[in-house]
Amino acid sequence: MKLDCRKKQKLFLWCVIAFVAVTIVPLLGISLYNHPSADDFAYAAETHMIWKSSRDLFLVIKQAILTSVSYWKRWQGLYTSAFLLALEPGIFGEQYYGITGFLTIGTVVFSNIMFCYSVLHKRLGVTKLIATTFGMLLSFLMLHWMPSTVEGLYWYNGAMNYTFFYGLLLILFCVILSICKKQSKKIRVLKCIFGILLAIALSGGNHVTAFTGILIVTTVLIVCVVLNKKEYIFSVGTVFAFECIGFLIN
């Protein structure tokens, strides 16, 4: 009887996952008709010209860095964001701008599933299938009830500046949780380095997710101090320090 119930539960969960996946397909299809607009042209003008004249990807990336520095000096401090915006797919040909929807939708789905897997499966002990289903349901709600799918999914300049960094925020949270568990020193150091890179990248994006990232890491750090988890304090504290430095540069 219990085995039969488990089979029904698994079938139901797989049906939910399949349903959400099917509803995402039209969103991806619409992305194929996408075109750049507004700030897309301003941020990517220089990188587009470099690609058009040289077809050298290294020079394009170098120009994206220079674009980020230029905007940091004369406009705002979003150093990671400006770098990404200078690399919008349309610089390689307008037909590639449709990749935007795939990037943003993929970011939402991947980060939500990773978040649910980390919290529900790793911390609370539910099955991987249940955790994945919750991640898909979160993605369903976000993707289909977004105030503006144009700005949140299809407009590269807006979506990458907010939706993408939402994904980075969740991934950083998962990495911080992963650091705070028993493991070899080598693995913790590697996770700490990855967390530092994520923290620096997140702090160079929009101010909302950047500051939220600081609040999350601060909370975890306080918990580690209160529980006297000395082996975790240094790793989490190091990520916190780099995140604050990145935010101040921003």
C-alpha cells in the first residue's frame, strides 16, 4: 500500500515538472522574435564595432572591460553589470539577440532548483524529486506572473541587470550554506574561493541584490558566531569581506 502511494506521489511530481516545462516552451519560442532596444545599443556599441572590424573575441572581451571602466567613471558603479551589458548577444549579429530569453529563463529555473535542492534536500531532508518540483513551481510563478516579461526576460539590458543577478544571489546563498558543513579543508577552501568570486560579481550588479547578498552572508556569519562554529567563521567572514569591498567599489 505504501509502495503504491509512493509511486502515485512520484507520478504526480513528475507531472507537475512536465507541466511547468511545457508552459516554459512558449516563452522560449517568443524569444526567437526578440530585438535589441534602448540602452542595448549604448552599452554594446563599442564591442559591436570591435567584433565587426576584427572578429576577435579576446578584443571584444577587452573592450567590454574598458566599457565597464568607462561607465564606472562617468555614470554608475555597476562594474559587473556594465561588463555583461557590453556583451549582449546582438553584437555578434541581431539574429543572436534571441538568446536573451534562453539566458534569463535558464537562470531563473536553474537558480530556483539549486536553491530548493540546497535548502529542502540538503538541509531539511526531503527527496531530490520534491525539491526539484518546488524549484520548478517557484520558476512557474516567477516566469508567468512577472510584472513585465519584456523587461524581466526579453530586454537584455534590463533582464541581465536584475533577473540574472537574482540567480547569482541564490547561488551565492547555496554556496554559503554548503561552506557551513563538515568537509575536508581543501573542499571548504575551494568553495570559499568560489563564494568570493560570486560575491565580487554580485556586488558589481544592481544595488538591490548586491545589498541583499550582504544581508544574507551577514546573517549566516552571525549564526556561526553565536553557535561558536569557528571552522566556518573564517570562510564565511572572508566572503563577507570581499562582498563589502565589491559593494563599496560599486
